[in-house]
Amino acid sequence: MTTQQHTQASEARAADSGAQASSRFKDRISANRNEQPIDHERVDLLATKAITALTDIIEEEQVSYDEYNALKAWLIKVGEDGEWPLFLDVWLEHAVEEVATSHRDGSKGTIEGPYYVEDAPEHQWNGEMPMRDDEPGTPFQFKSKVTAVDGTPLSGAKLEMWHADEYGLYSQFAPGIPEWNLRATFLANEDGEFDISTIRPAPYQIPTEGACGQLIAAAGWHAWRPAHIHVKVSAPGYELLTAQLYFPGDEHNDDDIASAVKPELMLDPQPAEDGEGEQVQYDFVLDPER
Ligand code: DHB
Ligand code: FE
């Protein structure tokens, strides 16, 4: 494949990713549907505040009918393109995550994003991320120890890991990638440790050809997220930690479109002691369930 052909192919596949994220999210919500009664006061408060914030902007910025109709057309297209998960996870989730975890003393987390899949197959503590025989990318050895805030090693810890491939594509969202490629659940050893072989993911561009891409182009923004490894770390009796880990020197660490980078989430990769590629140690501290 030429570079141009490759770029075209990965753009076409990235376009599918947005729509896939919508149908996946709907499946997950209906599977976990809890029949909670509607809290009418809370809906009234939040919906009124949201509408007021928007009408304030309309007045302050003297929004025209042309602009209002452009917004309407764009909102319709976000739905048609299946890009609501993308839009919400890129521009709003970071604030929700901050609210949800502000009480914690343990490790910092960040957004889940639209590409998590539950129940990835289990591997032992020192396993390898499933990958294709010819999976391109720099070999990356990820070592970790999970403790509680009081320092107790958590032998019952589970580490779910998922990340994009060398082209910035996620299995089960971009077509043509084996189902569980670069997705796995690892079970800690008796000291709460992990030693996982994977490859370094590439920086990721949110799909540019749908409604979200249209907004980004129209506003003159860029569509990049820095390269990152997603994790969910859990142990019975402890709060679930959802995080992403980043690589120093990535040009988008300071202007992540999803505002999901935090200094505490920066890895410190070193040349691998044995073999090629890089290795890193990054430990997690979990808060007890409240
Ligand atoms: C998006 C993609 C990601 O990989 C991520 O971590 C967060 C958001 C997105 O395309 O919306
Ligand atoms: Fe991601």
C-alpha cells in the first residue's frame, strides 16, 4: 500500500468507528438497564441550567437564524453519523470524570472514551496482549503493581487494557481487525503485580469525515489525541479506576482534543532491559469502596 492508500483506508475505517461506538453504547445501556425512577427535580434543575446556558450564549453573541439553522443541521448529522458517543466523550466526559473521582486519595483516572468493550478474555499476570502475527509497532513491556491507599498489595486485582494499533485504530470499532486485538483482562499475581507485553499505540485522530470532523474543520481545530493506553483497574472492595497512560514527548500531550491528559498519567518508558523496544513501570493505588 502507498502512504496515500493507507491514509485513505484508515480514514474509511475510522469513519466506521464512530457509528460502531453508538450501537455498542446502546447495547451496553440496554443490557445494564436499571429501572431507576426519574428524579424529576434533578432533571428540572439540569435541563433548565443547560437551556439557560445556551440561551445566554445566543443573546450574548447575537446568534443569527443562519447560525441557528446550521446548528440544527449539524445536531441532526451527529445522530445520523452515530457520533454522539464521540462528541460527548471528547468534549464533556473529562468534566464528568473529575466530578466522579474528586474524593479519591489513590491514583488519578481519566475518561473511558467510546472504545471500551467489557469482558475481554482473561490472561495471567505476565501475559501478552493479543495481537496479529505481523502486528506493527515498537514492543512495549508494561510492569505494574496495584496497592490500596494503605499500601496493601492487592492480589485480587484485575487490569483491563485496551489501546489502538500502530495506525490509531481500535479492534471491534474499525473493521478488519481480529475481535480482541490489543484488548485483554489480566489477573494480578499474589503480590498484585503485572508484567504485560504489548506494542506502543500510535497517536489517534478522531474520525474526521463525520459531524465531529466537520465541527473541528469549521472551527479550525485539530482532531488529535496523544498516543495512549487505556486501563481499568479493579479489585473486590475497591473503587474501579479508569485511566489512560500517555507517552512523554507526544506533540498532542498539551492540546489533547479530549482534554484527558493529566501529569500523573505520564509514563516514563525506558529502553527494554532484555530484548527490543521499551519497558515501563507504572503502579496503581486504589481507594476502598465507600
Ligand atoms: C475518543 C477516542 C479515544 O480513543 C479516546 O480515548 C477518547 C475519545 C473519541 O474518538 O471520541
Ligand atoms: Fe482511546
